[in-house]
Amino acid sequence: VWPRLYYSLRCGDLVTSKAILGRFGTPGSSSEDLSLVDQAVSDLVDQLSQLQNDQLSLFADSTNGGTRPAKQLASSLLTPSVAMLQVRRQVGDLYERTKANISDDANNESFIYYRAACLAMLSGNESISEAPVLESAGLVKTVEDYMFGSLWHSLHLVDASPSLMGSNVFKPVADAVARLTSLVKEWGPGYFEEEDMSDNMSASAAVTAVSGSNANQPRIPSSGGWGYALPLLATQQYSTALAYLADAGGGLGLLQAAHVGAAMYAAGMGITDGQDGQRSRPQLILPMLLASYSASLQSADAGAALKYLVLLKGETSFLDDQVQRLLHETRQFELLAGKIDPHGTRSQGALDAFFPRSQVSSFLVSTANMAVRVGKPADAAELLVLSGRFSALFTLMNRELATYLNASSPEDESKRQFWFNAAQKFHAMHLTEGRSYVQTSLSNEGQMELGNTFQLLMNLIVFVDRCRQGNLEDWKNALVLIDGLDLLPRTDGDMTVKVNAFHSLDTCVRQVFHHVVLSTMETLCHLYRALRNGGETATVDQTLHDYRTRARLLVTFSRLLNLPGVGDGDTLLRISQLEKNMM
């Protein structure tokens, strides 16, 4: 009976313990067993089995694994009844007498060590993990045996100081668990983990190996990190346990730590270190675990990665940052945020299953700002379209179109072409006849001028392209286009109007306007030379005069606008020189 009883107690299954006593401790069983099972043992096991009731273990929570609402227990190991305390003391006396009967040559009873261990656990007199009389018995063989025996004994210390009141009643229990905690930390993972049998590296070792430093890195232990994580969990070092498991266990350890942590969080457990509620890593370990595991999934399945992040809805600021990171790093904008239909409405994306539309739009705008900061304006533009923030989108596109208006290097030329193509595509998709949602949005925000600036910059890029073609037809077309934009003076009477009009232009246009003036002057110069070399007639003379007049007005206009202060220092000199070449 005693070995069976020992292992059922070891598992915390008092219902099974009662059944064992009922089977082997009744008339008809062996006289040896009957003579060794005292009535106090049967009574205590019966009371403890009633505490367990229909739970899997005496130590299970009252919800029985979440299958029913939690309930307050009238009695437990931490709040024993008077009757239980009385019978426990009787069992304690039995344990002390049994210890006295044990000697090195005591072989008259085969199971006396099991009997002593059962009595020790039931009475709480000593921990089976540290009882000198049981050292040679070999009953405590594993880490789990040691931890279980120590914790069982700790729970019995609640009545060690019956005069104490309130929470002080539990101080001996807390002190005993704290002592065990200290021992576990002192021993460290090397004491609990078996020799490494895996060729896989731990998470931190893998990162270090990739960097090329310190080749002698620890590898994943054969337990996958559980050899040390379990004692840490048993001693309520939840944060340290999960952190160790995630690091030492490699990819699988990270998966397991993230899921265990999520389950603890869902159950309302504080993922803390220590018994006093103090957090060694306040509210950090679970967010970091879920964010890390999410990041490991995002390249394969951004939607699945998102589902792990939204487990942290209580960590608002951290969650917002991680959603923005997911958008930014995966660039799975359509999957996560949907797409814009012909009516300007964004379709449902994965984010919409967890957040209101206004919050999704906020995510998109914040991620767009992040993309701008790190030099990815193309991503920012796509995100702003999805967010419906067309004023911010036009501000971005206008800035980029203006920046590369007069691009000269191959890299800048490539960016210029990209933004021009992107602007054309946007125009074709969202600004064609019958689609007014962009204009409506700009009008509601009082930002219609941004749309006008966008159209102006698109035309100016075409103008500069024509100026660069180097043939008569394109120069003529360039002059027709710039005249149609009505930006430059063509008569003396235009001067004041055009100067005032310049100051009303968007800042991004004013900053590159010297390129427009210079390109116009170069075009006039090319047309002047071509016409003069073609022969002289009255009509030709009048046209040449008009070209010279316009060139003179551009020089005056440039001085009035202080263009050298905006553009490069020799802009005015180059414009003036071209005008002299037309004399």
C-alpha cells in the first residue's frame, strides 16, 4: 500500500489515495498492510480528498482548468479546519515514531521508507526532499520530486504560528518558498539541465554566431530549456522562467514561452518574479515574447503574426508600436489594411478584424511617418492612400516631385521618374472624371491648394523634360507649356502681379523656382538662336524682339524674387549671361 500511496500523494491526487486505502486497507488485504495503516492516516486522506472534490489534483485551481466559474474554498491546505489540524498532528506523531524505528539494518519492513515519506507529506513535519532519515531511500530522484516535496512541506507551515493574524499567517509559507526560490537561482541552469545533446544553438548564441564573435556558444539543452524553466515556474519565478525558456530553447523555446505566457496572461496570472508581487521585468516579458514570436512569423504569414500581437490589447502603447513595425517591415499593406475601391473606400484588411477603422487609419498614418523618417517615401505614399489622408499624401508627393524636378545624377533621375510615374498612376486611379472623393477630402480639410500644387509640379516636370530634349519642336512646346502655366511676366505690366503670385505658391515650389526661370531662359535662348540663324524677315525680327524682351523681364523678375538666395549662388549670373547672349 505505501508505494502506491506515496506516488498518488506525490501527484497530489488524494482521491486516488483514498481509493488505494479503500482497496488495500480493508479486511481481506494483507495483514502487513493492515497493521501499518493507522486510522489517522485514513481520516486525513479522506478529509483531503474532500478538498480535492472533482478536481484533477488537490493543487488544481477551483475552476478545474477553466471549465467552471472560480469559487472560494471553505477549507484548503492553506486554510485547514480544526479537525484537519488535529488529525494532522496525530499523523505527525506517527511519523516521528516511524523515524525512530528506521535504522541501517531495519529490513524487517520492505516499505518503511515509503511509509515514512507518506507520513512526512501528510503531516508536514519535514520535507521529504531534505529529511535526513530519507536521504538513503532514493525516493527523491528527480528535480520534480525535490520541488514537489519542498512545496508540499511549505504549504503545511501555515499553522506553524497559530497566534499570528491576517496575512502574517502565511509568512512562514512565503519564507519557505522564497528559500526554495533562492536555492534554484543559486544552483542555476547548469544544475538542472542535462548535458547538451543537440546541435542547435540557443537564440542568443545564434545571434552571436551570425555576428562572427565568440564561436564557443551554449547550445540548446536536451530538455529544450524546460529542465531549468520548470523549477523556476514551481518557485513562482514566472518572468525569469519564460525568459530563460525563450532564450535557451531556440525557436521552439520561444514558441513555447510565448504560448505559456499568453495562457498565463489570459488566466489573469501576474507574470512576476517573487511572492510579493514585485516584477523583476515589469510588464515587459510577455510583450517582448509575443513580439519576438510574431516577428518570427511575419515573413511567412503577416496575418498570423498580427494575431499574436493583438493578444496584448491591454498594452496599448506597445501594441501600437508593434503593429506599426509589422506594417513597416512586411510591407503587406493590402493584406493587413485592404485596398481602395473606385469609390475611395478602403476594403477590409486583417487589421480591421481587431481594430476600429479610425484606429487602423491612425496606424497607417503613423507607419507612413515612420517610413518617411527612414527614407522610404514610396511606402509612405501607399500607406497614406490607404489611410484616406489625401492632404498628407499630396504634401509628400509634392515635396518629392519638387525635390527631383531638376535631377541630374543617375540616382536622382531614377527617383524623379519613380515619383512622376507614381503621381501619374495616382492621378489615373483617383483623379479621373467621376471620382471626386479626393477633392472632397481636400475640400473638407481646407487643403485644395495642395491639389493645385500637385498639378503644377506635374506640368513643371513635363516642362523641364521638354527643355532638356535639345530640339526645336520641344523648345517651342516647352515655351507654350510655361506660358500656359502663367507663372512668368511677359510684359512690364505683368511684373508686380507675377511677383505677388510667386509668394503665394507652395514653399516646395518656391524653393525650386530658380530651376524653372533658368530653364525658361535657356529655352528662349535656344529659340532665339535658331530663329536668328534661319534668316531675317519682319516677322522674324518682331519675334526676336519679343524673345529679348522676355529675357530682360526674366532677369528683372529674378532680382525681385532674390532667386540666388533660394537657389545656387550663380543662378542670377547664368540667367543674366544668357540674356546678354541674345543681344
